[in-house]
Amino acid sequence: MSKFEDFDTMVLEEIRLRPRNFTQLQTKIIMDAAAPLGAEGFRVLDRRLQAMRKTGKIRFQGGMWHYVPETERT
């Protein structure tokens, strides 16, 4: 289990509810969870979004992050 697993789950839940842009994802809860994981909170969030994009869990389209259901992942 990676140290980012809980954080990734929290972010995925926010995106799964409805597509969001980067600014909308910078909630107090997410930023507080990002603080102990390393650099500034927004940098941790950006790195994790990119990691989840590369694994196919989310996609960036029309300026928003969208959740990709497991049945549609390649």
C-alpha cells in the first residue's frame, strides 16, 4: 500500500461525484490531507492527478478532471 493510496481515494471520490477543475479540487480537506505527504499541497495534488491520469483512472477533458469507470479503462 503506497502512502498516497488514501489521498488518491479521496481525490477520486471528489472527481467521481462530478467533474472538477484543479481549483475546485483544492478544498481544505484535500489540502490538509496533502500537507504531510511532501511539498506544498497543490504540488502533491498535481502530481497525484498526473499519476492517476497515467494509470487511466481519470482523464482531463474540457478543462475538467473526469472519473473513468473501471469498465472503460484501457
